[in-house]
Amino acid sequence: MQATADIDLDTLAANNHQNASGVLGVDSRLGFLLSPGDGSGQQSSLTKAMEERISERLTDDIRALPNADVRRTSYFSIDGHAAGCWVSASGNDDGCLCNATFVSTVADYFGRPQPACTGYVGARVNTKAARRTNATLDAYGHVLRSMPHPGGYARCGYHANHDANVYIMSTTFKDCSIRHAVEPRGIFTSGLPREVQLRAAAAMRNDDDLESKTWRQIIPDLIIYAPGRTYVLDVKVINHNATRYGCLKVAAPVRNKAANKRATAVDGEYTSKARDIDQAYALTPPGDIGPCERAILDAGGCTGIAFGHYGEMSDTAEGIIRMCGDAAAALSWEEMGFTSEKYAAAHYRNQYRHRWAMNHCREKARHLLLNMQWVIGAPMNICHQAEAARERRAAWARSHRANPGRGRHRHGRHGAGVGG
């Protein structure tokens, strides 16, 4: 086995160690070191080759698991950058996780059952959508993340996670002095007739209007005005389901395919929606390019940024992070004391990657934990909470009737339990 051009690992393992065994003849507790004089400056190459072989062996073991095993899906979903950021995250505001979100993040990363769901597997999920399909809670909490649950924190579903990701991207652009806009309206519809534009504006003022959905579908999340070109970005958050992650349940899965596949589909979706609007409102003949579609083509298309269930991000996200790192380094590398712009760019890229990844991990954990309120029998179940609140009010009323002299209200004008 010739692992590198200059190092024969088999020879080194046989001659330099008595404990030669396994992939590289290495006892992982001791590591693998060249003898003094044998290294010739190649210790780092040997260590890298050793880690690559250990990774290959782990990959073979994971690939041997059943195709439907969640551990297998999580392993081949994660990318080489963002998914593992929680391991080396700092304790600042960008990198901190509370106990509950940390446990949920670790469980997702390793493809293990969610501790928050332990003891409630099989319990009914009490939402309108779940009742239609008789959905019950699974060990991984996938049903709570894959269904739009009403109510709760910021609509308690996709929108909370999605909007948080858009916000953290926008703050990053501000830090880098990158000119941008959030949810710019009218950039693709400015070529439509004036009366159609007014109709669209009126429809979007009412979220419940069915027509408003048509127009909102071609409002991107972000637009970056870079020198020489414009980047139109649309953020997507994907959860574990057969549609998104079924592509990994094959004999030879492609790493991070789910997030990249979702990001790639965004441009075609925008073009298709723009074409439908052109034909419906601008009376564009089928086959011709209307004003909305032309505006998308002139902008260079729409780039999808996908955040996945297991903490991964699409390759397009990494490209935007690199652009942000380069912009920040060009502004402040000398002021920050870096020896070169190159090292400053690497620092900023790592910082922004951790910021985006940890924000996504935090929000997807909150998505699960907050939606536990809809699980029948769970302590934080919303029906249980309402019943407990009613019982507390009834208990206070009974106590008040039994002791009328204690005050007219426990939270009266003069304080709890104080009479007038």
C-alpha cells in the first residue's frame, strides 16, 4: 500500500512498531510516530494518510449498515465544513447552545433517537394536519419537523428556522460591508403592466389571500449587489423525509447530496413560477420569454442556499461564506494584526461558517422542542398546559372563597393577596 508518493506505510508499520495491526498497524491510543531520523519532515504527511485510511474504514463500516438506517443517512448527509462546527464552537453568542439544544444537535449529528422524544414514541400528534394522517411521534422527532405545526414561537415551524437563517446571513453581509437587501419586492415584476403590479401589491398586504402566495413565490430572500454582478439568493431549510433524503438510501450514496440537490432545484423553480405569472398576467404566449422570466435571466438566475436536517449546508452556502471572508479580510486584515490578507480571509471564513452553522443547529433544535407541545401526553403538551392553567385558576378561586378576607385578587392593585 503506497499511501503517499514518498511514504510506504506498510513498511513503516512493520518495521517501526511492535503493535502493527488494523488499517495502518496503529494502536489508536498511542498514535503513529516516525522514529527519530526516519521522518525527514514527513510526519504531517504520515498523520494525514493515517487519518484518511481510518476515515475510509469508518465509511466502509457505515456503508454496510442497512440503507434505511438513520445513522447511515446522517453520515452521508453531513458536509466537510458546517455540520461538525458544534464540536469546535466557541462559547460566545454565535456558538453557544443551551443544554436542550446541545443534546438535540448531538443526536441529529450521530443519527441517534432524540432524548426529548423518549417515552412518548407512538403518542398522537394533536394538530389538524397530523390528525388527517393519524401521525404519531417517532423516536427521531421527524414528524414534528416535517409537518407545518400551527401556533407557538414564530409560527413554530419552518418559518422560524428559515427566517433566523436569513437574518444571520444578513448580519454577516453587514459585517462585511456587502450591499444587500432582504426580501426585495418587485425586482422580477417591474416589467409587468402597472395595473398588475398594483394588484400584486394589494394581494401581498393580506397574508391569507390565496393570490398573495403566487406573488410571494418569486420574492427572493436576499439579493447581493456585488461589483459587476448581482447575486439573488433564496434560502431553503430541509427536514428529514423520503423526498429529500431518499437519494441517500442507495448502495453508494453521494455525500451531502440532499442539500446540494435542493439548492440546485431553486433556480428552475423560480423560472417556472415566473413563466406561469407571465402567461397568466402579462399574456405571454407559451414558449416566449415574458418580463418576469427575462428579469430572472438578466439577474443571473436565483441561487439556492440549503440548510439540511443534519446541520449540513449546500456548497453554494460555502461559496457565499468564502465571498464574505474575502470581503472582510480586504477591509480589516492590517487593522486586525494579520500578517497577510490570505490568513485573515481564512479566519473570517471559519468565523462566519461557525456562525451560520450554529444558528441553524440552534433553530432546528428549537423547532423540535417547541413542537413537542403538540404531542399528547408530553409534559409540555399544549393541552396539558391549558388544563394545568385552568386547574391553577380553579384552585385559587376555591382558596379565595374559603378565605375571603385574604384579598380580592392575588394580583390586586396593591400586590398579591393584599386587600384594598
